[in-house]
Amino acid sequence: MRELLIQLPDGQTRTVELTGERMTLGRSSAAELCFPDDAGLSRQHLALEREGEEWCIQDLGSKNGTLVNNIPLKARLLLRPGDRISAGHLTLVYTSGGAGDSVVFYEGAERDSTAASTVMNLEGAISNQTMLAPAGPHGSTRVQALIRAGQLLAGNRPLAALFGEILDLAIEAVGAQRGVVMVLEGGRLTVRANQGDGFRISSAVRDRVLNGGESMLIEDTQMDEAFRARHSIVEQKVRTLMAVPLQTEDRVLGLIYVDSPTLMREFSKEDLSLLTVMANTAAIRIEHARLAEVEEMERRLARELEQAAEIQRLYLPERAPVIAGADLAGYNAPCRTVGGDYYDFFPYPNGRVALALGDVSGKGMPASLMMMGLQARVQVLAAEPQDLAAVMNRLNQTTCAHCPTNRFITFFFCVFEPETGNLAYCSAGHNPPFLVRRRGAVETLDGGGPPLGILASARYEEYQARLDPGDALVIYSDGVTDATNPHEEEFGEERFAAVLEENRTRPAGEIVEAVNQAVSAWEAGAPAADDLTLVVAKRA
């Protein structure tokens, strides 16, 4: 069952059960919810339509518009219990009809300080000497309640089990007949434990508790003008109530609300002090439990990331293949546990070898998952390719079909024939590789199309180059050139080319090592900004 709690301009509250498939609201007598005297409403202002077990709301082109949770309603919207609707001079709250987890906040009076109200903060509660005084019928009971609270909350119970215990302690300590514990989660108050149902709590009380860290006591709602006029309070026969913050040293986590429909034992200032101190103890325990859960989650995530990294390493070459007439080397270092760079070698029976290097946009787990998808597609398409442009076109189309709109992949693919030195290559938005000549010149292999995953209709071209004996091809990801030092200066292409030129006569593996040492020295202990990958192919 779903209901609307309609707060009228005079402060009264009307409860309407939502039935049928559609209900309209407006000034017209044809509307199921008719308010002819509200000049702020249009004749047909809004409609509520059933959708499964819930209801949707739609503005019917009203003159003054409709707000849901203070946001203008522009399109059909699925309502959630607790949503507030403003139309004309009405405020409507969508509720689950008194279900056990339903708490509705209605607009309370700005003034809550009447003769029947008490407001205090945590410091005042702690300094209340009469709270723990042994004299009187409840003094020793309060001491025992605090001791029991300390014992129960000192254990290592899971966070989910804590809330019920906290509420049980609170109700028992002050002799309440029902209550609810609510915590802030994602900016919303969420019910975590309740005894009783259909709670109607003043938004003024809620805001003072959450925003001001204040505890509030209404000893008798019939003596308080701000509460006596509230239909929802009268309807529930609530006579005495308290609301206190779940407050740590530096923030409020939520609130505890308790009430009683009779005045067989009305709440006292000492009860308010006791509940405030207990709520503080409970909030500290909740915070510790949350931190423990976060730490455990981080440990579990670290273990899973290590396992993911081990799996990912299996997708990269364990070592470069041995190819007659060529000296090959490859290296990959993710800046996080897992990365988005990919490289591979594909030796063919005719003595040629294909080299591939890809760089997925972004870092971490999302990039690594895309990298593994790229690796699988390349493995299929790289089998003895005759037309590199056709390979890249097909790879781009399949990538576009499986790539999120905010991601892309730069990719370089080439086929090297060591016997002749011929090199055929195709690039999809990747950093132009370096061709390091034996005599010392450093050239770039330009040309190519857009990154993979952006435009399915993109077309790529194949280009040609040639390596003479002693020349080296160096393919890299931007983790090399984008490496920064503590002064936020990039390593850059010029320094990279200088390192390659200086080490051009060394074997491929030593060239890779020289580049790594130069980048590491440049970063001077600063964390790597991006994944770093290198592939070197040198013609013997």
C-alpha cells in the first residue's frame, strides 16, 4: 500500500491511500484529489500513475510547476517512499503506508522552544550531574544502562547487528514504547532499526538534531502548541518524544528517535541526557565498525587486485620470441596494480614477426578489463595478416561495439621482416614510434587514423618503412614521455630520443633497461603518472 501525506496550508495533514491505476490532483472537480481553493494549483496540475508496486508522478503542464525534493519536475518520475512533492500551497509526502521501515518528515514549526520542550547538546548532557545521581527511582537504573551499553558496544559485532542493539538499549534505558535508528547514507537518512512503524517526525526537529547536534525532548505534545496542531501527531497518539544525534567528536552520523503514546511515564531531562550520552557512545562504536569494514574491504580488494594483476601478466608475453635476424625486447609496468597497456609479439613461419602495442584510456581495473578484451581481439586478427589496414578497420569496428562512450584505445600494429628490413605498419591514434638509425639519426613513423572505439566508420591506411642493419624500432606508450619529475616537468620526446640515440648500439633488452633507468631517475621517487610500456625491435 502506498499513501500520500498531504500537508495543507493551515498545518493540518490529510492521508490519502493511492488506489487504482491513476489519480490526478488540481483545482478541477474532475480531479480525484481536488483542492478548489488553492490558487497556486492549475485545474489539472499533476497525475500519479501506478507502475508495479510504486507510483510515478507527471506534471500536466501546470502554470506554477511541480517540485519533487525541491527539484523542478520536467518529466515522468518514479517516486520513492519519503519523496516530497510541492504543488501550489500543498506539500505531499509519498510513503509506504505505515510499513515498518517508513519514516516521514513533515514541516515542523520553526519555533520549538516552548515550556514543554527541552534542548541540550552533548556537553550539557555529560555535565548533567542528576543523570547519574543514585537518589530517586531511576538513578541506579541509568548507571546500569550506561554500563550495559558500554559492555554491549565494546564487542566486535558486525555493523548491521549494532543498530538493533542500540535501539533496544535506548528504548529500555528511557522506558520508551517505540523508536527508530536512522543513519546518513549517501546524503539520505536511512532506517537501520525500528520498533513500531509509521513514524511522523518534525523536519524542524530532524534539522536541529542533524545540523546543530542538539538533543530534543517534548515532554507532552498536548502542552506544546507546535505539536498539538499536527494531525499526524494526534493521529498516532504520540504524547512524549525525544530525538538525539548519533554524534562522534567531529560529525553527526544520524539520529535516534523514541516516543510513547501514553504519559504513564513521561520522558525527563535526565532521560534526555542519558539517551544523548548513549547515542554518543553508540556513534563512536558505529564509526569504528564502519572503519573496520572499510579496512577489511580494502584488504579484500587488494587481494583481488593482486590476483587480477597475476592474471593480466599471463596475457602479456613472458619473454620476446627468438627470430632469426632480429633482436626483440618488451617491457610493461602498470602505474597501479593492474593497467591498461598491452603489447605482444606474433612470429610467423616465414620469418616475419608482428609487433603490437595498445594503450587504453584511463587507468586501473576498468582499463585492464578493456586491455584484456583488446588482447583477445588482436589474437584473432593478427594471424598472418596480409592487409594491415583491413585488420585495423575490423579491430576498430569490434572495439566500437564494446567500448564505453568515455573510453578509447590507441594502438600500433606492424609486421617486420628481418631478412629484408621491410616494415609495414598501421596506427590508430598512437604515439608515433621512433626509428633509431645505426648512424645516430632518430626518425618518427608518422601517419595513421583516429583511436579505436571512437568512430566505427573510420578507415585506416597501411604505411611502409625500412630498417637497415643495426637500426632499431622503438614503440612506446605515453607513460614514457608523460613521466613527470617533482617539479611537474614531463620527460618528453626530446629526452626520450636522446636516450635512444645514446644507447642505439646496445642490444634491444639493454635499450629497454636504459630507458627505464632514465625515466626512473627523472621521476626521482615521484609516483608514476601512467602505465609504461616499451617494445624494441632491432635488425641484426
